[in-house]
Amino acid sequence: MSRILLVHTGGTIGMTKTENGYQPDGAYFRQAVFHMDSLKKRDMPQWDFTETETLLDSSRMKAEDWNMIGRVIADHYEDYDGFVILHGTDTMAYTASALSFMLKGLNKPVILTGSQIPLCETRSDGRDNLITSMMIAGAGKVREVCIYFGGLLLRGNRATKYSADGMQAFVSKNYPPLATAGISIHYNESAFLQRRSERFECRPFANIPIGVLKVFPGIQFELFESIIAGKLKGVVLEAFGAGNMPDDASLLPILRKAYENGTVLTVCSQCVQATVDMSAYEAGSTLRRAGAVSGRDMTTEAAVAKLYYLFSVYDDAANVRFNMERDIRGELTQKNEL
């Protein structure tokens, strides 16, 4: 029988109502989980429970918290067949992306889940999300970092939060679900991450200054020059459509200065379903000539996490730029695969 470690990091699923709104309540949640009859049934995997020292509303997550979760998995990697991480929905896709890069050579399921309604409430979606995540982790078929939510199992670094109040809170528009859960759990094995013969290791992220800039009509790039071309090591530019940018005479000098300073600019799309092609339009070609790299169909969450990871591995911007356009954890579709 599989043995799973259930890790509670905070989030809505374990909150209770207070006079200041919902807040994490570890004592309540531990009692609720250990008295949940469904988790004691014979078709469930064996499991142990742990929780992080500080339970967080996920809007307060930082890179050091990703490192902490990664260390929990690494410290117990040989002891368990899989891991279920309970996490808030606001930044779950960021954490899933971060763990996918941090946990090199992962060959066990790491499933992130949570809920839109706290477990203490009558209509909580947390029960099904928790139970199904435990069953998927116990089955051991999917051996990568995933998000399970609202009946869908998604690759963690392909998911993005879509709804603040719907029970299907996450979508993966550029990659198919790894499984769907209805009466039965149906796995889409052709979509699973292809295993590479790598030894497992956890590579924590360095505290690198990373930024995200969403382009909008009339944006005055010169107002952002000091951070784009100076203070930040990596910038994700959320462009229009397939990678288009406004025709602003101040942009090109800023991008060239950023390139010379070793800042890596990665162009992603504001569209949930899109692929950046910097050769399709003149505006995109200008970005390429200035040294920007294409995020192709990566989510912003994956691009941010990947920048953290690559700058933690490489000392030079050239290697970071090169690897940003390579698929290393199933986070993007290579050009020859489209």
C-alpha cells in the first residue's frame, strides 16, 4: 500500500471564521482531517500528516516559503511514495511552478490542492479535492508536480488561476489535463511528463529580484526604466497577443540597456491561451533584436518560477536566456512541436 505525506501549508481549506474574516486554524484542521471517515477507508493510501511552522494565506507566499515546502519534500522523499500539499488558491500555480523546477529528477507524485470554501463550512469543496488528491497520489501514475482542483488534474507549471469563486478555479489552456475525475478517475497518460534519468535533488531558489510588467495601451516605458534596466535580474513582459508591444521610441534603448546590464527579459502573452511568436510581427522582432527571449506558451507563473530557478543555477545571463526558451520541466511547447 502506498504511503503519502499530507503537508498543510495554510490556505482557505484549513481556515475558520473570525471577527476579522477567515484565518488559518491548524488545531481545527488537524482535528477535522483525523476525523474524516473517508480518509480511513480501505481503498485510501496510508498517510501521515505534517504542517509548516507558520500557516499562511497564500497571498503572503514568498520564494523562501517555496524553498521551505521543497525542503519538506526533499527531507521525506525516501520515506513516502507521494505528497499532497494543501495550499491557498491565490498563489497555488506559482508554488506548483516553483516546485516543478526546484525538484529536479522528481519521480513521485506531488499534488497541490485546496478549496474555494473552507472545510469548516457545509458546502466545502475541500473534501473532494483532498480525498481525490490523496487517491491520485496513492496511485502513483502521475510522477510530477500537479494541481488537482474541481475534477481536473493539471500539470503544475501549465496551470493558472481562472476563477475566484468557481469550483473549477484553475485552467490549463495550452496543455491538456493529466486526468479527469468523475465517477472514475481517467488518466491521460499521453500527456504525462516523459521521465528523464536524473537523480532527485532539491535546488532551493536564491533571493533574486524578479519583476512582472503588464503592457497596456499608452504605457510610458521610461517610467519603468530604473527597474527594468537596473534593479531587476529577470523581467516577465506580458505583451499583447502573440508578443506584440506598443510602438514606443523609448522602449528599444531601455531593452538594450537591460540586456547590457544582464537583465533577462522574457516575453509572455496576456492571453490565457496563446503562444508568443516574436517573428510573426514587426513589434515582436524588435524585442528579439533587443535581446528579449520568447516565453512561447508558458504561463506568467511558470516564467517567474523558471527565472528564479535558472538564476539560482547559473551565474551568467547568457545561460539563463538560452534555457528560458528550452523546455526543461514540461512548462512550454517547443517550436517544432506546435
